[in-house]
Amino acid sequence: MLAEDLELIPGRWIGSKHPCFVIAEIGQNHQGNIYTAKQLIETAKKCGADCVKFQKAYNGEKFNKAALARPYLSKHSWGRTYGEHKKYLEFSDEDFRELRNYAEKVIKIPFTASAMDSKSVSFLESMKVPFIKIGSGDVKNIPLIRQAAATNIPLVISTGMSDMEGVQEIYATVKQLHKKFILLHCVSAYPPPPREINLRVISEFQDRFPDVHIGYSGHECGIGVCLAAVTKGARVIERHITLDKNLKGNDHHCSLEPKEFKQMVEEIRTIEAALGQRQKRIQDSELPCIAKLGKTIVAATNLSKGTVLTPECVKIKVAEPKGLDPKEYEGRRLNRDVAEDESITTQCVQTL
Ligand SMILES: CC(=O)N[C@H](C=O)[C@@H](O)[C@H](O)[C@H](O)COP(=O)(O)O
Ligand SMILES: C=C(OP(=O)(O)O)C(=O)O
């Protein structure tokens, strides 16, 4: 059974007859600064995104103590340990409410987040977000996925760091409860090499899971791969957005700056319009070109009245006035003399 249209956001449907839904993933590109987060929300709206997304985690729930204590020596680190780093970046529940209010009431763009632990699922449920994102970090976290599905809120589920068997399990888990979910192909590398992106996985997902919509969450550099994903039928595209690719932080360099993000959305809209239908026919926009450069027949030599037209009698040229179409000499006789190179029009022929 083909996927039914899905109302991901009140009034905003996902499906073959609806525009691709573009998620601006702010993630942690706000540098732990609520003012920057608000700037990113406003920028995402200006770039044409359909919604903004953050990442919600309670560090003590997402990580164990040893993981929080491990040194994080990367140039992208905001602390000596991974715990200090994550603490610096994490927004409080109150911050989340403020950001949601800012997004929805001030900027007028839908707001949601990925839930990175069980407490975060409950928090997002209490916030009544329009949909919950499950990031690739939780592909194997079937209890979390089941908990999120049980809220009955639509889900967008990424599948980076998983093989097909893992994706089958996610699909089967959510399907037991409802079909209001979208699977995103994703490769969790920042950025992934193009040969490891395998956009054809989108087609494989479409074949294996025909009753749900499929999308793509990209971490590659540039916008080309996401545009190609749209031509493969991705109904949702998710990309990180940044104010500056050179900022400190793991995701900035493979995020899209405002100009690029806006261009991606515009190109997606152009591609959607351009994909059109399978039917090959002459389009209205081609008529001027047919009038200017379309070829018709002229007399190959001086031809006298009564000549039965054969291939030897005609040449095919851009002619003035327009003559008969190249094939239309068949079964016709001239009803007057036609000089060499003169157009052979309907007025100079009669049927045999
Ligand atoms: C898998 C996953 O969660 N990936 C997220 C979404 O793409 C990323 O934004 C990570 O949170 C980010 O790359 C982590 O960076 P760091 O380790 O420097 O905080
Ligand atoms: C990790 C996330 O996304 P993805 O797996 O799509 O990159 C996320 O949404 O938090």
C-alpha cells in the first residue's frame, strides 16, 4: 500500500503532491547562546525552511558518568571533558520554552527537537511539539523509539549508523503503533565522503517501506546531494544551518550558511516544479521556439504543378513562411508550381 499523506505540522502535509518539507537543524550550532539560537531561528525562516529543530538531551540521561568524564581535546570542545562540553551547549527546559515561543509566536516558524533520551521524549511530549525527531544516535534505542511512538506524535527518524536490518526493526516497532512516521536516510559523518552517501538507499527504502514517506538528512558539504535526494523522491530534507562555517563546533563546517540554505530551498522548489509528469508532449513555452526554429519542407528544385511529392522533391529547413512538417509531403501532389527553396505550404498541395 502506498504511503498516505501525513500531516507533520498542523496544516502542512507530506506526500507526493505536497512540497518537500525542509528542516533547518540548528542542533548545537547556537554555541550554547540563546541569542545566537534566536538569530538562527530568524535566519532559517528567511531562508525558507519549513521548521527549525534543536537537540534536546539531559546529559545525565544521555551519557553515563564515564562518558561525561572523558577528556574532550578537540578544537571544537567547550570544556576539558565531554561532560563540561555538553553542559556548556545544553539549553534548559526554560530556554527551550522561550525558544519555542520565539520561533512560533515571533518568527512564525514551527519548532521541534530531537529527543536524545527518555526524559527528553517526555519533555517534548509535554511541550506538544508537532513532531518528534529521533536522531541517528538512537537508531538502536528501540525502547526510546517505542516510547516516542506511543505518544502518538508524528516521528521523523534518522537512520545513520545503521544497516538495513536495524531500519527494518525501527519500521516494525513504530508500525505496531501507527504509520505517522518518516524514515530519513542519513550517513553520520561530518562530512561523509560522496562515495559513502549511497543516495540509492532512498529508493531501497521506498521499495521496502512503501507505506511510509522517505527523506534524507545530509551532512555533506554543499547542496547538490540534497537536491539529488529530492529528485529521488525525498519528501523531507534536513540540513544543519549555521551563521558561519568557520565557527568553533563539530557541525559548522558541513552546515549551510544562510545564502546556501536559501539557495537549497529555492532549488528544491524549482526541482519540484520541474519534475512534472511522465507524459512527453509539446509544452506551451516551446511554441515560440517552434515558430522561430522549427523545421518544415521546401522545394529541393523547381517543381511544377501536378508533381507527386517524393523525398527527392523536398529539403527540410527553417523556412519562411512555415511549410508542412517534414513528413507531411507523403501522399500529396502540388496544385501549383513551386520554385526551388520556396516553402511547401498546405496551400500548394492536395491529397492524392
Ligand atoms: C549523531 C548525532 O547526534 N549527530 C548530531 C546531528 O547531526 C550532531 O549535531 C552531534 O550532536 C554533533 O556532531 C556532536 O558534536 P560534539 O561531539 O562536538 O558535541
Ligand atoms: C542526530 C540527529 O540527526 P541526524 O541523525 O539526522 O543527523 C538529530 O536530529 O539530533
